[in-house]
Amino acid sequence: MPKLSAAWVIFFILIIAIFLRFNQLSSLPPGLYPDEAMNGNNASEAITTGEYKVFYPENNGREGLFINFQALLLKLIGKNEPWVLRLASAIVGTLTVLGVFLLTKELFTVRAGLLAAFFMATSFWHLLFSRIGFRAIAAPFFLAFALYFLLLALRRAREDKDFVWASLLGGIFFGLGFHTYIAYRIMPLLLLPFLFLRRSKRFYASLALFLIAAFIAGLPLGIYYLKHPADFMGRTTQGSVFSSSSAALDLGRNIAKTVGMFFVSGDYNPRHNLAGQPALFWPVALFFLTGIIIAVKKIFRRKQTPGDRNESFPYLLISAWLVLAVLPVVISNEGIPHALRSILMLPPAIILAAVGGLKLHDLIAKFLSSHWLSAIRVVFIVLFIFEAWSAYFILWANNPDTSGAFAANYVELGRTLNNIPATVPKYVIVEAGGVDVRGMPMPTQTTMFITDTFRPEKQKEKNIYYVLSKDENSIPNGALRFHLK
């Protein structure tokens, strides 16, 4: 039986990724979490006003790039539906699978790249956030492609080929990454391992072009932060481990919980995970542990010649990425382990798992015939696809806590309001608490998005109004009343 080319294999892996990320997107997840709805309302407002912002200050502040992408999709599709907001995540999540393949191929081998892409495509962790309208999903996407193009540029520079376009593309991706998620800000330190490579004039030229492009791409957000320094910190000072009376103890506990999330006990938030299950499927966790051992041996070998440094560089880079991605997670005392805040840890963990998985595969191959090995591969592929499918579409989708985690009742309220004629005055009495957004608690955002009544003129047009429970007496006689609890 002839072997499939790498191009066909990555094609099939991307088909798997697309199917898992787009299937039933109109109904899963159920509801619409207020944080997602806040993105949607800002996006809808940007469409109406034409003011696409680099930073949206409501809800503790969010970088604007992903929200503006959601706005583009809302404008194209013309429906205020949860799936439209999540479509942005599904697209970005699918492309991240390709980015992980390209990066891993450039660092290691094509085989490692294909395995890493397959692990990413079938990762419940990545699948879940590829179907939720949070901006954090874009951070791994931009970093994976940034590193791929930088590595490609450096290789082309060594081979005396044109490297300018790859350097500029890498820098653009790297700079745009700062427009995604606050945890990304630590990633400039990830460029330090490149100093371990053998350097030449072409190396420095390539790196300089990369840095210039990154600076230009990130400049609009930097200018905004210079004008609004309070927004730069956002929530980083809230619940910090350093504000605790037992900072060292809390930091150690957070590190242990974050490491443990890969192998023992993961995030218990039903919006982020399935009942505290480990972040990695158990075979991937085993491969990941093997990959860590291999990386440590490669990095800390006793004798390091210039050639050895180049050989250990891929392991150093991926290990540095993993360590840097851990830091923003463990310095917070909020909800550890936290799958969302840890999302930048996923690609390096997956890549190390691919390295470890190939090592174990090659060891097993020494003792098995090709027929048995082929049979194991087929079982392996089917098992991973089934596990991803069943974990998300059966176990998580039917978990009784899932709909509540996504405020499904607020969506139903919005649909009820949409079905009542605009001639009938409708008042929503807001009893739920939360961060204030233009005079109303955050939970109101979900119903506002579904009804497209975020702006006062829209509320007047559709005869839908929002009042706090303390102002219930101001509702005119004859108006329909609804409660948002």
C-alpha cells in the first residue's frame, strides 16, 4: 500500500479539525456567555458607528483585533446570533492547527509536524476554545505563525535565499499577537533562545526586519496604552499572587496545580473544561512527559559544541515557550488551574508530545512487524477522533452544567423579546449583578446582543428597555415586564 504524501495527510487532518470545530456550531455551545456577548455588542456598535477600536475598555478592557474580526463576520452575515461570534474562533482555531504543523515541521521533522497537527486537531482543550467567542484563541495562532516565518527566514538566510518576505511576515504576525490577549505580552522574551544560534550578517538582517515589522504591527496598541496607561494593566493587578500574605506558598501551589492540570486534575469551570478532566488526553500526556525528558536531555547535555547548540535549539525554544506561557497563569490566584488563561501553553505542550510520541513509536517499531504497526496506527487515529467527538459532543454537550455556564436562559429571554411586536413596550428588570457596563450589569449583555439593543437608539426602535430592580417603579403601566436574574 503506497504511503500518503505529507500534503494529503495534513489535508485530512485539517478536514478533521474543520469538522470538529464547525459541526453543530449553531447550537453548541448552548446560550451565550456575557463576555462573548460584550464582544458582540462592541462589534455591532463598531459596524453602526464605523469606529473600529484598537482597544475596547468595557468589561475590564479587551484588545480590539479579534472583536473587529467578529464585527466583519457580523457585517457579512447580518445576524446577531451566537454562532456568528464563534465562527471567528472556529476559523482561527482551524488555522492554528496548520500553524502548529508548519512550525513543528520547521523545528523538527515533517513526521513530528503531522503528529503535532493531529494532536492539536483532536485536542478537547483546543476544540472547546475554538468554539467560544473569546479573543484568547487568537494568541496561539499568531505566535505559531510568527515563529514559523521567523525560522523560515533564518533558514533561507543560511541558504543564501531571499528571506525578506518571510522576516516581514513573521514580524507582522508577532506584532499582531499583542492585539490578542494580555498573556501574550511576555512573549518577546521568547526571542532570546535565537541568540544561541550561529549568527551572521544575514541572521541579524533577518531578525532586524522581523523586529521592525513587529514594532509597526504592534504600534497602534502601544500608542493607545501610552494615552491610557490604566488600560495597560487591566486585570493583572486583581487577585495577583504577590498581593497575598503568603505569596511564596501561593505561587508554589499555583505552579503545582498548573502542572497537574496536564496529568491529574484540570479546570473545573464547566465553561472551560469537562468536570476537571486533565487538559491532555492520557496518551498525549504520556507523550508530553516523554517529550519533556527528551528536551531536558538535549538542552542540558554536558558537551555543547556549536553544532550541538543548533541541534538543541528547537527543544530550547519550545521549552522556553512553555515556561513563559506558565508565568501569567501562576502569578494569578484566580481559578487555578485555568484553561483559558493557559491557552498559550497548549502549542508547546502539543509539540513536545509529538516529539515524545515519535520517540515511543520508533522504539515500538523495533519489536513489531509493519502489519501490527499499521494496525496500531489505525486504532490510534480512530481512538483520538472518537475521544474528541465523545468528550465534546456527548459528555460536555449533555452535561447539565453546560447550558448554565453559557447563560442559555438569557438567550431564551432575548428570543422571547424578539418574537413580540415592536409596538409593544417591553421592560427587562435586571436583578443579576456584575461589572457595570454603561449603567447595566454585565449579564445584560447577552440579551442585548440577541435583541440588538445595546445602543439606546436600538432600544427605542425595538421598544425594549432595561431597568435595574430598584427602578422597577418607573416602568409605565401596560408595559410587558421580564426579569433577568
